[in-house]
Amino acid sequence: MKHMDALSPLMQVRHLSCAYGTRTVVRDISFDLWPGEVLAIVGESGSGKSTLLNAVAARHTPLSGQVAFALKDTELQDIYAMTEAQRRMLSRTDWGFVHQNAADGLRMNVSAGANVAERLMALGQRHYGALRAQATDWLQRVEISPSRIDDRPDTFSGGMRQRLQIARNLITQPRLVFMDEPTSGLDVSVQARLLDMLRMLTRQMGLAAIIVTHDLAVARLLAQRMLVMQGGMAVETGLTDQVLDDPQHPYTQLLVSSVLQP
Amino acid sequence: MQPTEVQIQPVGVLRDPHINFAYLDERTKRMIRRAILKAVAIPGYQVPFGSREMPLPYGWGTGGIQVTASVIGPQDVLKVIDQGSDDTVNAVNIRRFFQRTTGVQVSTDTLAASIIQTRHRIPETPLREGQIVVYQVPVPEPMQHLEPREFETRKLHALQEYGLMHVNLFEDLAHYGHIATTYDYPVLVNGRYIMSPSPIPKFDNPKMHMNPALQLFGAGREKRIYAVPPYTPVESLGFEDHPFEVQRWDHACELCGSRESFLDEVLMDDQGGRMFACSDSDYCGKRQAASLAASSDSGHGVASV
């Protein structure tokens, strides 16, 4: 890794606004994401978190503003100025996208092995033995037994599907992963295991991530930095511990005090 | 073109003077020819066209019939095969349709024909320059099973994102240990477009490669035409460690003795008796005739199989 990486951001978002028709749902949001950093976007339902995530992941064209990403060994580049071919290439090599509902991110009618190896085949790998070996390795890394490699994801539990989706995304060694509520819909013990695994993988691979969540505990566990959204605006940003322990904005204070303690 | 005279064909089908030459009206034929020209210019690319209602149901080869109707002229000699055979219901009906609407000469001889419309096979006899093979295509989109959204598959073609095709083959290997796709086996045309070769057996795939004949594909229900021009490279997909292979049989054809042709397994009785015979009836018949002639020349009088 070049030294430059530590000095320039991996992604730079400037004055981003998004709208559905005439309704603006994301207003003037700017942030930097540094290599290896995990950023959590928190806020209530309808606050624009997912729209923001889709806009920075090149999945929803914004109304105005800029999203720039540093491709390997290059300067920051505006992703919406790239050709569609470049953008799609980027999304399946340097990026990953983990959906809330695993069925959206997986091919439910092909085996787990093919799901994991698909990105490699898209990149032109044509050796079945090698593809299978890599798929097996990644299944193990996300704690799925290699004996399930030929089973279809619709025979998997919710937690396994989510882990399979993560393996499918990480096999190309991306530098940035977008996650939309990766743990909601899972029961607490499965959530804990998934969070552990995510934390380990992001550390091991030096992976940067943007995680959308409404669960402050998830943010505390995974993210170094946090962006709190309300009504489409970023009302507070800062280090996770700082925001959670000493919230400044009234909405953040409300959010933090609303967490139930068991 | 005005129909002028009623020709009597050897099999007794009359040219119907009340129907325009080759059934379609001239504007439609021109529209289809434009689509064909574009398809030839971009080998393997699926060109949309305004498919017409035909007097045969979808699934009977309406796409192929429209393509043939647009390229056929009064001087052409037409051969129609279905599963390699000239005398199956589909072949007989399409042949009679063109006899009634064009009055052209028909033949079962692969070499004599200038246009060969086919379903499920490519003739065993090597084709020559100047011939046109018209394939009837049910599903033109090779990625449809894995990506049902058509706007998405078009984008995948445009950007040459063909990882999906290998997902299919990967699945076969994972479940069967070998590539179990035996027909409609996907090909890469001219190093650019992935194409469905229509439901021909993969045995026939190598015949498409650098073939001297023009190969046209028509899908009537899906409204697509695509083409492989003469002498175009056509590569069947595979993995480095599991390359493309064609089927082989332990048997020879019991009628003509061929070991090189595509064999049909035919049930003979209720006791499980079966026989292997060439699916290409013209090829098989000619070989039988040749061996009969050879053995009567040498004085034995009986064809040995």
C-alpha cells in the first residue's frame, strides 16, 4: 500500500442532495471517508440514510453534489462522471454492497459456491478448480461449512445468507463496502456473531465501510466515525464514542436516550 | 412481385396465386431484411424486429419462417429439417407452406439446397459458400435463466459483462462433475457477443465455427433476429480445466454404420429393444445408398452394416 493512501481520503462526498420527484430526501451532505475507516450513518426511518448510501454507491443518481472515489493508484475521481462501464466495473471489484435482505444480494437459485465465485468469473477467471478453492476458502472465513458449498442459499438460515452475501462481496478484496442494515432482521445471538465477524474482516483486510443502521449498538461496535441524519440533513458528525457519550444536537440526545437498556 | 404462373411441384403442392410471394407483404420483407443486414454486420447481436403473426403457432418456427420468407427467391432450392429429419411434421408443414406460397423447388439433399431451414440440428454434410442456414429459435437470450430482466441483459451484452454465463456452467460442474448442458450450449461469436445457438445439440456447435455458409437465426415470439456471417469464429464456452466437449456414442448408426454423426436412440418394441440411428436422414440415406451401390458392384448384393 502506498504511503499516499494514509494522506488522501478514499471517498469524498461534497454537497450531495437527492430527490424523488419534487421531494428532497437528502440535503447538502458532505463527508470524507479514509482508507480502512468504518463510518456509520444513523437516524430514524425515513431520514434519508439508505438514499444517501445508494447515492454514494452509484446506485441512485443524485440531484446535485459530487461523489469522488480514489481508484487504485489514482487521484479522486467523480464517480458520476465515469462511464457506466467503469462504474459497474468499480462496483464489482473495488466495492461491495451488502443488502439488508440477503435475497436481494444473492442469486437464490444457484449454489453457494457459484454465488461466491461469480465476481471472479466476471473478472475473467476460468479455472474451475481454482474458483472452487477460493470459494471454499471464503465460505470458511465467514464460518459456513464447506460441505454446504453446493447447496442453494434458499436452504440457508437468515444469518448464513447474510454471511454468504458478505463472502460474495469480499472475494475480490474490495477496498470499500457499503452495508444497508446488515444485521437487522437477525436474532441477537446471530447478530453478535455477524458483528464479530465483520469487525474481524474489516480489520484484517483494512477495509473501509459505510454502514447504514438504526441500531446505535452496531454503530458503537463497528464504526470509528458516525453521521447522524434527521430529515435528510446531517445534524451531527464525529467520532462514534464522542457522539454517543456526549451528544450535542437535541435529536442525537433524543436518539441516544431512546436506547433501551436490558 | 406478381405471382405469374402456377407451377406443379413433384410432390403435388400447387403455388397459390392469391398469396403474395413467400406469404409476407413486400414492406414486411424489407423490414426483416434490414434487421438481417444489421445482424450480419454485428455478428451475434440480437436485432429486434417487428415479428408478424404467421399462419402457424408460436413455437413452430415462426421466426425462422419469417427469415426464410425474407431471403427466399424464385430460384432458390429449399430444404427444411426438424431434428435432422426431412419428414417430421414440423418440417413437412413448413416445406409445404413455402411450396404453396413461393412455388420454389424443394429438396432433401443438403448439397442441392440453397436455403436450409432447421430446427434442432445442423446437417452432417459440410455446408458450402452461398448457402443460407435459417435456425428457428425459441429463446434468443442466453442469460435469460439467470437474469430475467431484459433491460439488464441488454446492458450486460453492451458492456460485455459475461460472468453470468460461467455461473451456469459452474453450477453444472458443482452438481454433476461435468458440464451437463447438452443443447443450446452458449457460444461466443467473433470474440464479442455471447449467443444462444438455438436448441441444437452441442455436438453441432463446432460446425458453426468458420462455417462457409451464412447462418441466420429468427425468434418469432421474442421478436429477435441474429446472425453468424460466413467464416466467423464461434467459440463454445468452457473452463480451462473443464473444456468444451461434444457428445460421443459407444454405438455406430445401425442403418449406415456411421460413427461420426449425431445418433438418435429409437425404442423398437415393448421389450426395451432399442436402436441407434443417425438423426440426419439425408446423410444416413446417402451413406446407405452408397454402400448398397458399392456392395452390388463387388457382387455381394447385400448391404453390410
